[in-house]
Amino acid sequence: MSTTTQTDIKTFRAETRAWLEENCPQSMRSPYRSAEDIFWGGSKPEFSSEDQKLWFERMRDKGWTAPAWPKKYGGGGLNKAEYKVFKEEMARINARPPLFSFGLMMLGPALLYFGSEEQKMKYIPEICRGEIWWCQGYSEPGSGSDLASLQTRAEDMGDHFLINGQKIWTSYADQADKIFCLVRTNPKAPKHTGISFVLIDMNQEGVTTRPIKLISGKSPFCETFFDNAKTPKENLVGTLNDGWTIAKYLLTHERSGIGLMPATQSLQDMAIEEIGLENGVLADPILRPQITRWMINEAALKLTTERTMDEAKAGQSPGAKSAFFKYYGTELNKEQSEMRVVIKGFEGVEWGEDYNDGKLARGMCRTKGNSIEGGTSEVMLNIISKRILGLPSR
Amino acid sequence: MALVINEEQQMLKTSAKELLKNRAPVSALRLLRDSKDSKGYDPQLWQEMAEMGWTALNIPEAYGGLDFGYVGLGQIMEEMGRTLTASPLFSTVWMGATVINLAGNVLQKESLLPAIAEGTQVVALALEETNRHNPSRISTTAIASGEGYVLSGRKVFVLDGHIADKLVVVARTADGDEGINLFLVDSKVEGLSIERKWMMDSRNSATVTLENVSAELLGEEGEGFAALEKMMDIARIGLSAEMLGTMQEAFERTIAYLKERTQFGVQIGSFQALQHRAALMYSEIELCKSLVIKSLQAIDEDSSDLTKLACMTKAKVGETIELVTNEAIQMHGGIGVTDEEEIGFFMKRARVAQRTLGDYHYHLDRFAKLNGF
Ligand SMILES: Cc1cc2nc3c(=O)[nH]c(=O)nc-3n(C[C@H](O)[C@H](O)[C@H](O)COP(=O)(O)OP(=O)(O)OC[C@H]3O[C@@H](n4cnc5c(N)ncnc54)[C@H](O)[C@@H]3O)c2cc1C
């Protein structure tokens, strides 16, 4: 790859800024505020507004749904310096990502690292163009935190695998076109060494899904059943029986995506508005230090992200630190949601008839899953103690 | 600015670690304590520190200093926090030199800063008057008299008070915060009595009584409080750097103990009840590290966020050091509560540092006020 000079970067920044100014609709210039704000793509795309559609299409045509991925796979081909500028310019106008998907977040990175050239050429451009909705088939009824104990079988039938078993908590399986899945290909081997990573079409007779209702009232995840489902052998990613390596790689990508969510209104503004001040201090003397403490922790966590990136640039490896970020970010997210419910009192516990009526209560319920999905808080603490602190296993 | 230290600062940190390990380990503090040392610090070590330039780092070159900056000085504090080293660096350099540099006139700077840089002047700040940190509640009076002023009042928790050559006394010339000013008082002057107090961290503190003591105004009247506030924010960050070192050392010693001690036939560090608490401490310490480096940089950059950062940092570090030093003792079991084991020294030092210049409660409240609620 060619090196980028300072003038190149200056030009790139100016061009990017101008392009974003011209092409990013005003309503797309704020962080995601609710699930509807996210465009997931897929073969049956659903847009919540004209602006969302326009923004997605413009960014897709520029290859900027995946700005740093290679051009030949449909990405934007930006080098490190350009990508940094791109992110800064997006942040400058608060532009939200035009597309969010497990394809972009998880499968894409895994394919770029472990996939064959054919697999990359076939699947990554679709992900960039938001044409295929991928879901993640890891967890099973008997295998959650102990993921490597999974039982779903894939038998070698010559030209294809025959898949039987059940997945659970599969987010958006009922809307997904395809699933990336961990399956057992060698039942005799020790549990970590008999697992493979395969790609399976959801649109076939052998695959059925059943939505599970969450405490928030939504049903974004499902049980997924495989009953003699098939997938061609070329859909094996990486080496047979070495899927655990990919699974772990992918989990760190997933973890870095779950954490603090941006909010429309800051906690203290919400509290001042709802509860009011007496002699210049918040009228709820118990909530006041709770909010303050949360604000300090939030600021400190953001600084820690910044410091960790700076240390990485200076050559210090972050190691297993993603477990710390996953743990701390999700716990803070739960705290903040809970405080919002407290601040709003009766309105905070209003459920309403549809999801948008009871946003605070339902949102709070949803955050309870943050410290479970992608590995529970307890599992993150296990990783910190073993991999970072070097404490012994039993 | 990247939240990492540069090569020069790293070299300074490494050399500080080296000197302190050899000359001032925790056992040196124990010795000062057990011998009831009259000075409460090792003057020879203080000279060595001065020779290494530590006392000159934050002093401008024009006044005999190195102008190296507070990030560097913070690295030394962190290392001294690890070894619990008793020295006048905090009172004299972080508070004294900072406030003289901020508030003093050229003549005052010329007469005091080079001496501090050389390690020949110990300066103490006489601020507090009540049991809890409250820089606005000052009743010590300063009355103009001839060329100077006459001060009367009583000061508590004067760090290094009994070994100081000069005191910077916070006193009132009029009502309100604007009426609070800073005065230089010679420690040998008539009417001044200094009584040493024994604190739980075995470090120096004194009660100072002033009865019509003659004093010199530091800088300009009416500007003292602003300088005091800024100096305190800087010093809070310095102290937080020391506390960061203390908590890291206590934490690392505890992790080492978890790997060493066996019960029920296994290392106690294999118990998940302890592992998770260790992982929690790790996480909180990570946040403290980020706040401390960011705040140290804010001093050198003269950032407008200095006050908020100082407030956040002293609060978070205070909260975390309490957690870590308590857990450190608990995870050592019975030996943790013996005087012979050093881990208790860390808790004792932490408690005094927590009180100094405002504790967790003080700074949480202040941070809320700064944010308009
Ligand atoms: C909103 C949401 C979306 C999800 N989406 C997907 C998806 O798209 N695809 C997918 O495959 N999975 C998905 N999951 C599943 C998720 O990864 C699992 O729920 C998670 O790994 C925990 O497994 P489990 O639910 O079986 O809980 P368990 O593993 O049964 O855990 C129960 C409790 O035991 C604790 N525990 C377990 N093991 C240990 C241990 N070793 N030490 C200490 N404590 C322990 C846990 O921390 C937890 O508190 C999703 C989950 C949620 C909540």
C-alpha cells in the first residue's frame, strides 16, 4: 500500500468533510437513540425513514459502510491515516453509522482473517452492501458460558455437512438470511478441538426459528432448530475442527461492540429537569452523589479507552483488556438506565401499549441483557483474573 | 495529547524507582516511626532527591529550576507512593513551590524558588482550621501593620509543619473568599508555636498557633484565594499520583500473596470469590490510571478543565484506594492485621492521603456543584 503524505491527508479530510456535509441528512446527525434508528440491512430491508434509506445508499455506493476494508471486497479501502480522519469527520457532525450488522461487526472481520479468497469474494461484498442479514449461532440450551460444550452436530456427507441440533438466544434469527454457526464436527475429540465454524443458509427446510419474548416486550432473539439442514462443504471457514480459534477471535470483536450507549439527554440534565434544584443542589440528596459517581466513572472509562489505544500505538499490547471494557461498560450502562427510571418516578415505570410508550422501563429491561450477551460479567471477571492477573485455575 | 508518558518521563520514573527501592523502602518508614525520629524524614535522602533534580522539576529555569513539568513530577509521586516514602516533596514542591510560583512577586520568587530547587528550604502550607477540609472557612486574621501584616489564629493538619523553614499561611483580611490571602511566615518568628502531631501514616503533621505573628503578603492582596485554589487542584493531582502508586503496590502485593498462599491444598488465588474481587480492583485501578495521567497533562497544558479533572481524580482515586487497601488486608488473612506485615502501612497512609485536600465526599459534592447541580 502506498504511503500517505500530509498533503494527501489534508485533501482527504477536506473532501470527506465536504462530502459528508453534502450527503449526510440532518436527521442522521445524532447517535442511535433507539432500536429503530439502526438499519440492519438484509434481503428484505426495512427503513424507518427516507433519510435513513438515503444515508445508507449514499454511504454504500461510496464503500463507506466498511470504510477500512479492502476495495476488492467492497470496502472503502481507506488506509490507517485516512480511516482515522474518516472517523473524526463522522464524529464532527455526529453522523451515525449507516448500517449496523453482525456481518460488519463479527463475520466480516473473521472472514478477512480466516476465510479463503473465494469466501471473501463471495460474502464480504454482500455484507458491505447490506444485502444479507447474518445472525450468530453460538449459544445452545446446554451451552452458554461454557460455550465449548456445544452439541449441534455437523456430519460430513461428502460434498456437504448435515446439521442437527438446536441453538438459542440467536438474535434476529427470524429475520436473518444466513447464520454463522459453531458446530461439533468431531464428537470424540476434547471439547475445544472438535468444533468447526460453518456458514448456513437459513432459507431451507431443515432450519426453523421460534422467537423468544424478552422482558422488554420485544422478541429480537430466537430458538433456532436444525433438523437435517445442509450446507456445502465450501462453507467451512478455516480449518476443520479448529473453529474454536475463530470463535474466540470473533468474541473479542463482539465484546468491543457492547458497552456504553450514547444517550439523548445527560443524566444530570434529566435529573435537574425532573427533580429540580434547591439552593443550587439537586433536590434528591441520595441520587445526587449516585449521578456524580456515575459521571466520573463514565469519563474515566472513556479516558481508559483512549489511553489503551495510545498505549497500543506505543507498542503495548492490550491483551485481554476487552474483557474489562465489556464488563465495565455494560455495568455502567445498566446503572445509568436504572437511574433514569428512578429519576422519572411513575413515568419511569410506565409500560404502555407499544414499545415506544414505555421507553425508559423497557430500555432498562433491555440493558439487563448487556451483562449477559457476548459473555456474562462473571465470565469477564474470570478472564481478567486468569488472563490479566495470572491467578491460577482450580 | 496521547495518554502515555514520553521517553524522558519514563527515564525519570525508572531512576526514581531505583533510588527509592534502595534508599527508602517501606522499612525506612517503619524505622522513622519506631525511632520516633525528630524530623520524620531522612534529610540525607532529601538531599539526594534534590541532587537528582526532583525538587526543581516544576520550577521555572529563571528561578533555578528545570521546568520539566508536572507529568514528570507525578511519576516520582507514583513511585514514592509505592514505597510510602516520607519526604517534604509534597509540602514543599507540590504545594509550596507551586503556590509561590503562582502568587509570588519577582522578589519573593527569587528569594524562595532557587532555595527550594536546591533542597535547602522546606515550605509548609498552613491552611486548615477545622477537622474537615474547608478552604473557605478561614478565621485566622491578617491585619496590616507597617510594612507587613500581623497574623493571629490556629491551624491544624499542617503537613511538615514542624520541619518547615517557611510557612505559607492562609489568613483573612476581609469577608468572603476574596478576603482570603496568603502570607509568608518565618518558622522561627516570635508568636508562632508549632506542635508536632503523630498521624496514623507516621508522616509529619502539626498544629500551628499564631499570636500576633508578623508576616509578609505573598503576591497581591485580593489574588490569594484564586492562587490557592489553583495550587490545591494541582496538589490534589500530585497526591492522587502518589495514591495511585500506593494502591498499585498494595494490589500487586496482594495478587502475589494470592498466588503464594495455599489453603485446602490449593493456592487461595484459585478461589473465584477472591478472583472476582481482584478483577474488580484491577478495573477500578485502570480508571484511576487514566484520570491521573490526563490530569497531570492538564497541569502542564494549563487546561481549562483542570478543576473538574482534579475533582474527578481525587474523588475516584480516594474511593478506589479505600477499596484496595481494605481488600489487601482482608485477602492477607490474619497476617494482614499484624504490624509486622507491611500491607497495613498502605492502608494507614491511604487514610491520611484521602483526608488531605478533600476526600471522596468533598469532591463528589464539588463535582456536582461544578456541573450545576
Ligand atoms: C440480548 C442477548 C442477545 C444474545 N444474542 C446471541 C446471539 O445472537 N447468538 C448467540 O449465540 N448467543 C446470543 N446470546 C447468548 C449469550 O451469549 C449467552 O446468554 C451467554 O453466553 C450466557 O450463557 P447462558 O445464558 O447459558 O447463561 P449461563 O452460562 O447458564 O450462566 C448463568 C449464570 O451463571 C454464571 N456463570 C456461568 N459460568 C460461570 C463461571 N465459570 N464462573 C462464574 N459464573 C458463571 C453466569 O455469569 C450467569 O450469571 C444472547 C444473549 C442475550 C442476553
